Amino acid sequence: MMASSSESPNKNDEDKTISSRQTEVNKKLKYISLAILVIQNASLILSIRYVRTLPGDRFFTTSAVVMAEVLKVLTSLVIILIQKRGNVKIFAILLYDSIVVQYSDTLKLAVPSLIYTLQNNLQYVAISNLPAATFQVTYQLKILTTALFSVLMLRKSLSKVQWISLVLLFAGVAIVQVEQEGGKQKEALTDANQSYAKGLVSVVVSCLSSGFAGVYFEKILKGSSASVWMRNVQLGVFGTFLGLLGLWWNDGAVIAEKGFLFGYTPMVWGVIFNQAFGGLLVAVVVKYADNILKGFATSFSIIVSTITSVYLFGFHVDLIFTLGAGLVIGAVYMYSLPKPNTSTSSSKTSLSGHNKVGDSELDAFLPNPKIPEKKKGN
């Protein structure tokens, strides 16, 4: 009895030590997640803008979209194979069952895949015709479209703060567009082939498609048991096929003459890898980031893009642009705040519904961030 009572305080101290270490690890993971989200958000837009404004032969954006889809599919297949411990037979049976046997489930993803393929092509068009900072600010309209589609299609309710943030978001984007139109975008339109109106229409349609596809994707995934990696394979298969159709329709004759990889440089490959693996990386990182952190990352990436655009592209920032961008940044952060009288966990689930489908698979693939308990002495 004496030995038992003496061991109890030691066990409590050990549990407290483990708990404090766990808190430290989680805090570090959050900061790492923030850095990755900011870098991915800002670098993709800046790098696309950079390669699309360089002199010389330009790559075909339709081929870049197809290449990114192929890389996503291959990466997801490798991850699934790793999860099955390299057992090719089980891996093949799983693919056949998930894609062919459950064909009706697979066909549901044709619609969001079509929209995502359209969205990826439109992003290239928009960034090719808009300053990076302007695109980054305007593209936050996807929050507004996603919220509206969520209310209409999923019957979700928004808090007063979220409705106010959506109004501020729209106002901020409108102010930026008025400022850009007034300034004639002299620093942005360095190429005669660039059109501000074309870029603006592309980013608005991209936001609408992003909002609808995200909500539709969440709606069809409710009650689904498929892993997030299998969903990426299914989306990628459709995306590759639809991307090839778009490539043939838009650039088929020219690509037949010059080649699929025409204009590809190491920088272009960097953009494609960023687009392909960046999305998968963010899907993993989001597991360790709450919605407030994601909102802060988006806001911070706008600042990073704007500052970098000043030095890299000669982008001019005045008071009106600062006001509009400031409203958008504040609105993004406000929208990400949890609703009153709801726990953090429930707000996480409601605002990122499609991510919860793959949580168990992410657990199986990722190392456990928890500190292992020390073995008790004999």
C-alpha cells in the first residue's frame, strides 16, 4: 500500500509533463501549419504571374492543368499503396471496388471535377491578366460565394458577424476594383495581350465555380466512407480527361505542332508542382490548423503577395488599395471566427466539412504528433 501511494504522485507528475509537451508540440505544429499555408497561398499566385509575364515562349496553360492533375493522381495512388503496406493485390482490389464497382459514387464526382478543371484554367487566365495582389484580394470573393451556396444548398446558418464580414468583403473588393480601374493598371499591363476586363471576368467566374463546387462536393460526401486520397484519385481521373478535352478544344492544333511541353522551364515545372502538391500538402496541414489560423494565413498571404508585387512587378500601392485590401483582410479574419455558443471543434467541422471524411486516413498516413509515454520502470 505504501509503494502504491508513493507511485501515485510520480505518475501525476509524469502525466503533467507529457501534457505540457503535447501542448508545446501542438503549438509548434500550428505555427508550422501557418507558415506552410501562407507560403503556398502566396507563392502559387506570384509564381504563376511571374512565368506568365516573362518574355519568350509561353507554355500552354491547358497542358499545365492536365500535368498537375496527373501528378495529383499519381501522388494519391502512391499514398494509398503506402497505406496498404505495399500490398499490390489489396491496392488493385480497392481501386477496382472504389472506382468501377461503385461507379455511381464515382460518377457523382464528374460535376465537381468539371468545375475544378474550369476553375484551374480560369485562374491561369485571371493571373495572366491581373496584378498578383489584385487577384489575391479579388479571389477572396470565393468566401462570399461559398457562404451563399452553403446557405442555399446545405441550409447552413451564418452568424451576424459572418454576414457583416461578407458585406465588408464585398465592399473591400469593390474598392480595389475601382482603384485599379482609376489607375489604369499601368504597372500591371506591361504586355499588349493582357486585358484587365478579361482577368476580372475570369476571377469572378472562378470564385462562383469554386463556391458551388466546394459546397456540392461537401453535399455528396456526406455519409461517404471513401478516403480523401481515393477522392483525389477519382477527381483526378475525371480532371485529366476533362483537361485533355479542354486542351484539344483550345490549343489542340498548336500543341500538335509545337509539343505538349512547349515553353516548359524549371520555373514552369515549379508552378505545376506547387499547384499539384500544394493542394495535397494543405489538405494534410489543415488537420493541425483551426479555422482562425486558416483565416489568418489567408490574410497574411495577401500582405505577402502585395509587398512582393511591389518589388517584383513594380505594383503601386496607394491609400485606396490599402483601404480595400484592409477591409478584405479584416473580413476574412472575421468570417473565420467561431460562432458564439459553439465549441471550437464544432465550428471546425461545420466550416470544413469535406476534410473530416479523410481524417482517419490522414491519421494512418501521418506520424502521430503526440509525445509517446515513457515506459514505467519494473
